[in-house]
Amino acid sequence: MVKKLTACPGWLELSEDRTSFVFMPERAAVVRQIFEASISGLGGYTIAKQLNENKVPPFGPSPKWDQSTIHNLLCNRATLGEHQPKRYRNRKEFPVGDPIPHYYPAVIEESLFEAAQAARQKNLASGRGRKGRVITNLFARIPTCAYCGSAVKFHSNGHAKSLICSRVLARLGCYRMGWSYRDFEGAFLKLVSTYQPDPKMQRPERDMLADLVTRIGGLSESNLYDSRLRIATTLKALVSELTIASAGPNPSLGKPDARIRRNGPGRYFEVTFRGGSPQTGFPVDK
């Protein structure tokens, strides 16, 4: 006799005879969106807020998404298809035995789950996820310095927002040049908008690139937050390498305590999209 199923995660439903799980693609897309938003640096509060503003129906009986629901989903290995048997005592649940892999249809891959855990830990260590209405930096944790290989950080000094080598910010050396953020973003998005996909790129990467171009072209005040969030998450999935050479091809080291200058002549960047060849970008002509 086939055992009847009694429950399943919110992105699945039970078949009519309650002997199997039915995959719900619309809800699966929401789960992936939540994980991608977490990877981009957003906290549970902001993710829930955006889902509610976009009128995305929650999975359970609650009328709205909330921070704890997002937190629980991001921690839930059932998204990978894993089932943890449990026993209930005094209305509390306790795990029983080892998790059972491949019990449910997986809704995301292991790499996405692990990336979200790392992003959540980083948010917790720094305080909390961003809650602003604008995604200020589309390139968080992506670019590296073309000269020393260190991470390039987003640095805000009042109204002056720049991308600067982390070694420069820590006074550990490298060339004391930065690239103003708005200028760099404009140059990067211009390159993407005119980029012809490499013939050797696979279909998923070509589709992501096409979606990226569409969203860049459709940026407007009415959908600014959602479009920039999607651009940021797509860049994390699509860009395999991004190096920034703020001091140009033949820089001079200068004094170790010199003022950090921005937007020097000759600056450029090199980006490689997954499955493609390196592309070089330059500032947009004014």
C-alpha cells in the first residue's frame, strides 16, 4: 500500500491522490528571486517589503510576507530537495534521524543556496541588509583591482561615491586612483547594451544577457528599484571576472600618502561574461 503524504513545502503541492509532489513553477520562481535578492546583499525586511509592494502572494495563510518567513525560507534545505523527519513534543519540533536527500523536487541548486548563506552571514556581521529604496551599487563583491588583484570596494565620502581598490582604502599600497561610481556604471552599462554575445556562449548565459540588456534599456523611475535589483543579481550570476584599472595602463606609483584621485585619464575595465571572451570598456564620451 502506497503511503499517503500529509504535507509539503509552500512551493509544492500534493497530487490528488496524495502520493506525489507537484512542482509549482510560479512559486519556484519566487523562491529563486528571494535567494538572488539575498545574495545581492538585501536583508529579509527589504525582501519581504518588496514582495508585498509587488503584490506577490505569500505561500502560507499569512496575508503578507514578513522578515521571519524570508529568514526561514533562506535556511530551509527543502529548497534543495532535502527532507528532515521531525517529531513534535509540546508543540515544538525536534529532528529525528538523518536528512533524506532528493525527497522533494529541488527548486534551487546547491551553489545558490550556499551563496545565500554566505551573504546572510556577511549581512549579520555588518549589522543588517540594506533597506534603501535604491540599489546604489550594482557591482557589490564582483570587481577586483587590475594591478594587485584585491577587491575593489564601493566607497562613499559624502556625495562622492567611488570604486577604489581595497588596499588603497586600507593604506596598504597600490595606485591611489579611484573611478567615480556613476561614471563607471554608465561605462559598464553602455558596454553591455552594445555587446554582441560570443558565439561560444551557452543558451542560459545568452538568455541572461538578453534579459540584462532589456532591463538596462527599461530603467525608469516607476520600476527603478526592481530593475536595479534584477540587474545586480543577474550580474552576479553572469560576470565571471571584472577587473578595474582606475589608474590606466601605465600608472606611476606616486606617494603612499597622496590624496586619492578619481577619474584619471586612461582608465578602463575588463569584463568576462560566463562562457564568453574578455571585453574591454572605457569611459563614455561626454
